[in-house]
Amino acid sequence: MSRLKKLYNWFEMRLQLEEPVKDAILHPVPRSTASWWYVFGSAAMTLLMLQIVTGILLALIYVPSASEAWKTLDQLNHQIYLGWFLRAMHGWGSNFMVAVVLIHMAQVFIFGAYKFPRELTWILGVFLLLMTLGMAFTGQVLRFDQDAYWGLGIGASIASRVPLIGGPLVHLMLGGPIIGGATLSRFFALHVFVIPGSMLLFVALHVWMVLKLGINDWPMPGRIVRRSTYMQEYHELAHKDGVPFVPDAFWKDLFFSGAILAAVAVCAFVFGPYGPGGQPDPTIIQTAPKPDFFFLWIYAVLSYLPPSLETPFVLIVPIIGICLLLALPLVAGEGEKSWHRRPVAVLVLVMVAVSWAVFTHLATFTPWSPVMDAWSGYPLPTKLVHSATPLERQGAVVFQAKQCRNCHSIGGTGGQRGPALDTVATRLTEDQLIRQVIQGGGNMPAYGKNLSPPEVTALVRFLETLKPAGQPAATDASRRQQAQEVAPQP
């Protein structure tokens, strides 16, 4: 014991941690806050630690490569001892973490814990919620199965709609014009380094402010928050009717966190890991990728919205929602905390919860919007090939055989995932058409490995015929200017 004491004293003299740790452990909190309603923050932090530990173990095996990602996950599921359980713990831990963070945010909102002096604590919590959702989305992409591939393509399509910066944003997200190895490398870096590192920093600031400002007191009716008097009233309450955080409040946090970890382990053991499903194949168009559980409501909303409102909703509504959350403590930082005297807050929370539940349920059987059917069984309109050259007709055969109309419509029939092609020759030059077919771009997969050079040539020749009668085809402005400069002057 004397040796351990000497070792402890050696470290303590250099680190000086004893006093800060004692202050954190024994700081007084109002007796009413030592409640089961205050355990969700600690549970969320516990789940974050679980995700970090399991994520590090998975990263030792996972290869963020377009050719190896699916294989490594399949290897974890079937060849490595308890690899399936490790993946399941990570996957179910992600679901539980999103749920606990959402419940924690709802509890903070309904308890008025965003009011003075905890405005910045709430703002950091909003960013932590967004990061948690970001972790869930990037984790789904790293599965890199058929659903993840096409789901990311749809996400890229949504990003491409952002005015002015849509194209560069898609290029930044995918690491190039197509979904490939660079895409996985970027999402791997986000999922393993960028987002977790940011979350740890924000969590440290969040906990620091909780320790310095105190745990929110129980929202009693009539106990008004005023900036001029609140801090004095809180400290008086904490000293007159307060208890040390450890053990009076901590044991509930410890018990609930342990129960959550046990629930994650049970779900992992019983239900197993998520995927991966079929290997990603850009030639298999007949797929309806659905996001993971907590993003299903967006899937349903987009399905029921008219196509004309889809883009405004995607680009405007989330930004408005985030701005409202961030502005809430700044415009409503004083006043009543008790939900008994805040009926509007209760109504808002109930409406959001019910709407989320309804749309999530609808998404379990709602088809993806825009609707995409296998239209390739229908023949191309005869007028498109009536006066075509043999090469152009061969391109029409390629267009039909490769099921391009599953995603693109011509003459009002065909899929709606991609743009209609009736006037594509007026929008894209020959070089641009070749590049789009071979390399893809946006939410279109690359077909360079699925088409031979003669098939590409024939297909592009056919696409160049798709323009209104009498309207010129698209031309390269730089080449036209060079031709004018080279042409002999009269």
C-alpha cells in the first residue's frame, strides 16, 4: 500500500488532478435533480464510448476500398470469431445512441433546460445531435452494399440540387464524378476521425458547462428564470436542499447506462448485425434503397410530396428547423420552465413526435419517390429510329438492352430517377455524353466497365439524335471559337 501511495503521489504531484476530480464528483446538485429523468445525458456519453471502442476494433479489419469493403464486412460476419457480434454491437449501439440523444433533447426542451444560463449548452447539444445523425448516415454508407450504393446516389442527387454549389458539393462528397474508392475513403475519414473527434470535443465542453453551471433544477410552476437573479437562487437551492452528485445522483446514471448497454448486447445477440446486403452493382437498377430507421421519415415525406415541392423541402425545411433549434435559447432564455405552464412547448413536442412516428410507419411500405419502374419492356417510339442511320439504330438497341429507361424517360414514358432525355442533345455535347456514360456523375452510376467502346459510340450517336426538330445540338464554345480563329479571313 505504501508503494501504491508513493506511486499515486508521484503522478498527483505532476498532474494535479485530485482537486478537480473531487470538485466534479462531490459538487452539490439540487435534490430534485437526482431523478431518473436526468439519466439520458450520461447514457448518451456511455453509448458514444461504446461506439468508439467497437469502431476502433472494426477499423482494424475494415478496408475502405470499393473492391474490398463489402468483402471485409462479409468476412467479419462469417469468418472471424465473434466478428458478427462486434458488428452487431456497433450497429445497435448506433441506433440506441440516436434514440437516447433524441430523448435527451426532448427532455431538455420540455424541462426548459435551454434557458439562462444554459443557452450554449443547448446549442452544443444541437450540434451533437447533428453529429450523431451524421455518424449514423456515414456508417450506413460504409456498409457499401446495394442499398448503401444507391442510397448514397440519391443523397448525391439531393446535394446536386443546391443552387450554385451543387456540382462542386457532389464532387467533394464523392471524391470525384462517380461513387468509388475515393468516396469510401472520404466517408471512412468522416466516420472514424472527423465526426468522432468533433463529438469528443463538443462532449467535453458540454460536460464542462454542466459542471460549472450546474444541473438544471426541477421545473417547478411559478419558479421564473430571470437573468438578474437565477444564479443566486440556484446556488442557494443547491446548498440548502442539495446532495453530492456522487453517489446520490450518480448511481442512477450508472444503473441506467448499464441497462442500456445490456439492451444493446441483447439486441446484438438476438437480431445480429445490419447487412451487408447484396454487393453494390450499378447495373442492377431495380432497387428501392431505404435508409436506416431514424431517416425513414424523410423517405416517406419525399414519397408523398409532389415532385415540384421535393427540392424546396429538401433544401429549405432542414435549414429552417436547425436555425429554430439554435435560436430557441436566444429568444426564449427567460420565463417559466415548467411544462404545466408551457402548453405551446408541449403541443410542439407532441406534434413532432406523432409526425415522426406516422411518417416512419408509412415509410415501411411507401414506394420511393420519384417512382421508377422497369420501362425497358416497352419499345422505343418509332419516330426516334425511323430515319436513323444503322449506327444510331444500334445505339437505340444498346439503350433498350441496358435498361436505360428504368431511370430516364423518353416521350413521356420511362423512369423518373434521372432527367428526361428528349432534349439531351441540346444540353450535352458529344464529349460530355461520352464522359457521362463512362464515368457517371451525380446520382448516375458509371457504365464504363459494362459497355464496350463500340457500344458507347453507338449509344452516344443515338443520344445525339434526341432533340427537337430544327433545334441545333449542343456545341463546345471553346472549339467553335478556335475554328473561327483558324478559318481564313476574306
